[in-house]
Amino acid sequence: MNASNLKTLPIELDAQRLPQHVAVIMDGNGRWASKRHMPRIAGHRQGAKILKDLVRCCKDWGIPALTAYAFSTENWRRPSEEVDFLMALFEKMLRHELKELDREGVRLSFIGDLNGLSPTLQQVMADAMEQTRENTAVHFSVAVNYGGRHELVEACRSVAGKVQRGELSLGEISEDDLEQQLYSGGTPCPDLLIRTSGEQRLSNFLLWQLAYAELYFTDAFWPDFDRAAFAEALVEFQARDRRFGGLKDKGIPAPAALLTA
Ligand code: FPP
């Protein structure tokens, strides 16, 4: 990979066939830090810097949506010092970066069971979402206290409520009805999922939304996942033959409905 000027899209990549939404599972922060005899939180701090640059990279290269898995419903099981550090890091990053992200046209969304977070953090997140609602350069979603199964149960509950109130009949329920009730309702589904640190599983992330995504796994730890590493993932994405269950060759676009389903 020619990494000499990664401010612009590397020449190895075709601007017409970039993913329109990339999802990332940012794994390996702790191992990155341990390898350097540093505390785990140092890995999260460096990981946050990498994420910040990835948002800007998406803008620079013309990728309109990025979703990052920052904290799962299972992450509460970690030592309380680490959980507290992560919560404080989310708040600090938001307070420090919001103005600049807003100026750059980034729309911020937080997805997950946000009611489980501290009232202060909920407020900072709600303000950030409101302030950036009209921005269109990149849609950056951060999954916090997120669990894919929980999201689906909640979506089912909402659809069932509509049926109960007589707004929808049982036979009418469509994929679209359910998708609209997801935290990400209205955002096109990711077409590429990247997971770092050599682990190869979804870990309850975007279970519905990743149905047709290409999966890319790399051994790099998240804090090392720089623009050059991202470019490698995109090269691999562009080499994949995306058939969406059909027989068509790559380069032939899938039906629009499938691109969002
Ligand atoms: C997984 O690595 C990482 C996390 C659970 C936290 C990810 C959060 C950040 C990178 C900060 C993001 C900041 C903002 C503002 C959204 P791990 O700790 O499980 O690593 P390990 O598997 O090596 O232990």
C-alpha cells in the first residue's frame, strides 16, 4: 500500500465501489497496552484517537457512514475502574471534540440502551445528537450499552405494540416495519464489518443490520488500525464478489432494496 498521502483516497481504491457504511468492532485495546507494559486504559485512550482519525478518514475518502462498537451490554462485567474510565472517556471525547466534529459536518448518533448510562452522559449525548442532526458529511454512530439481541427484542416489542393498538395487522408485518424500530432505523445497513485483534465473531453487534455485510478480520490491534490498515481492508472489500444470494458478477450492482437489507 502506498501510504505516502493518505489524506486522499489511495490510488489502489476505486472511488465508485467504496462501502457506503462501515462498522467496526474495536478489539485488542487491552492487549495492545499489555504488550507495551502499560495499563489497559492506555489502550482505550489510543483506541479513541484512532477512532477519531477514522471518522475524518471516512470524510476524506468519501465513505458516508461509520458505526463503532464502543461498549456492549456485556462490558459492564469488566472491573469497575475500567468501566468508569470508559464512561469518562466517552464524555471527555464528546466535550472536547464536538465543536470540531460539528464544524467538519459530522452527524453524531448514539445507539444502544442509553437509559442505562449516567444522566450526565445521556444529556451530553442527546445534546451532541441534536447539535449535529442536520450534518451530512459523515454519519458517525457510536454503539454504547449496545446488544444486538436486546435491540431486536425491543424492536419486536414496538411492532407488537402497533399490532395491539390496531395500527398494523399481524399479516402485514414486514422486514421494513421491524427495521424501522431498530436503534439504527432509517440508516442504511453496513456493507463492511471490520473486527481487529484476530477475533472472528460478531459478539452481539448489529445482528440484523450485518445480514449482507462483508466481514473483514485482521490481526492488528485496534490502537494500531491506522489509515493504511483501513485502506487494506477496503482493497479486500473491493476484491470480494458481492452476489447478495444471486449469481451476478462483481461490478453489477445489487438491487437497491438488498443494499439496505
Ligand atoms: C475492546 O478491546 C474495546 C473496548 C471494549 C472499548 C472500545 C472503546 C474505545 C476504543 C474508546 C472509544 C471512544 C469513543 C469516544 C467512542 P478490549 O479491551 O476488549 O481489548 P482486549 O481484548 O485486548 O482485552
